[in-house]
Amino acid sequence: MKIAIIGAGAVGSFIAGKLNQAGVKAVLIGRSAQIEVIKSRGLIIQQAGGENVIPLKALPRLDQKYDVVIFATRLRDLEQAFQDNHHFLEHCSILTVQSGVQGANILSCHFEPQEIIDSQFFSQCTSAEPGVVHLKKMGEWWLGKRFAPSDKPLHAIAELLGEAFVVRVEPQIGAVKWHALLVDLIYGLPALIRVPVAQTYQDQQACRITTGILKEAVHILCLANIPLAEFEPFDKKKFMRLAEIQLDQASRSFYNDFIRGGRWHSVGCLSHHWQHGAEKEVDFLNGEVYQVARSMRMEAPCNRLMVDLVHEQENRAQRFSLSEIEKRFQALIA
């Protein structure tokens, strides 16, 4: 199979690099600055044991039809990525690797539902400069179809990607995506104030803020009959318990069950995104919860406030302090 990855940020570059390193030829599509660096010196993947320089083919646009096209852009860039490459996107399998839950929905406007594979990519990596990826944690890659049952093409693609990654076919991929979105909400406050996760939640009021956000989100998803997945370390029961108990008790449970002893990725990939002008990604995280609430004529004030704060940050010279955010949330979590 011929594979192309659209999106030369951290995740897209990492996927392309690992596939080529494993002998699975994959073309990487990205912006000019990214492509020129990779063409001149190869892709550099850094990790605890050192770094690897991986030569690979990199282009600004698709140059032919491919059997599998992996969209690894941010959600806000997904439609434009399709428009830039649509001439060579007929009769192929499509795989999305975005955070949030809207990747497959956005692309379903352009492809037959059974052609779209959704996924949750559990590896954690960042990219501070074009052509350089820093791997924080290697994780599994779960694939599934949101709009059709698992089939032979899905398993064939999973087997191919399995040359470089630990791949799992997951029939309930939608529930996995919603579960992962809840985990991303935990990163929101640390990303906003640029303080590591473990340090942020040493503050009791910070725990209360994020617990309030999570309680609200779980409550809304339950009312909307949106399922969550069962997987460690943050299984469904822990999220459901937060929604059922009082805020003070829930905030203590949040710290004990989610934060203490956890291997959190610094301030998280959200912080990296927001440092590089991708504040609108919050619309697909906390904003997603708010939109579900609106669809049921409900409010989601905690998640709505987080969206507002992130967008306010776009126009501020200084970062929000935790004390400023605590004041903004005070009435909502009293």
C-alpha cells in the first residue's frame, strides 16, 4: 500500500518517521518551511536514548493517488488540508489522528463513511522546530470505524501500521475519543498558566476548578447518552464517580485518582499548541462539551469559561496567573 501523511507537525512527522524507519515507505505532506528542512537533513526523532535521523520523502502537496491517507493536521486545519489535496483523494482509505472527536465528522462531508477510519494515538510527542520531533512517551495506536463495522480493509491497514506501532482495532472508537477528550480537559488549566500538571494541582483550588470542569462534562455527556470507554489509567468508573459526589470530595478524589503518582507529560501537548497560536483547538475540547450542552438547551458554564479564557489569552501580553483564573471561576465552583 502507498501511504501519505498530511500534516508535518509533531504527530504527523513522528508517524512518517517511524513508518519509514520500519521499512514502510510513507510520504509526508507539510508546509514549505517544514518540508525544506526535512528534505535537506532528514527528520530527527529525539528520545531518552538519543536521536535518529530518518530520510523520507516530503512534499507540499499530494503528487499522486495513495491507498491510505492519514490526516494528522490540527482539527482547525483539517478542511483546508482536504481542499489543498482533494485532486488525489478519491478511492482511498482515510485515517484521522486528531485530538477531540470531530475529525471523522469533518471529513465525512467529503468521503463515504465506510472509507473513514478514526483513531486515538496514545504516543506523546512535541515539535519545537520543523523537522525535529521529541518523543515523550511511546503508546499504542487504536483504530476503528465510527460509521461502519470493522472490515478487512481496516484490519489490513492496522497490520501495515503494526510494522512500526503497537496497533489495536477498537470497535468502540467513538467512546475512546470521548474518553480521551475528558483526559485532555485535565491538561487545560496547566496549559493555560504554563505550569506542569503535577505542580498546578498541588493547589487545592486548581483541583476544584478542573474537577468542576470534569463533573460538568461527564454530567452533560451522560445526559446526551454519549458513551465513554473502559481503559486505564483513567477508567470510566473514576470519571463517573467525580460526577456523582460533592465538589469538595470530588476534588480530593480527582487529586488522588488522577494526579498523585501519575506520569503526566509536563504541561501537556495543549500548551505546545497554544504557544504556537492554536488557541482555537480549545473549541474542539472544552468547546465540544459546551456545544453538546447547547444542543440539549443546557448550559456548561465551567467549560464555556475555559474556552473564553483561552481566547482572551490570544490578546494578552502576559499569561494568566492561577489566582486570576481562580477569581473567574469562584462563583461557578463555590
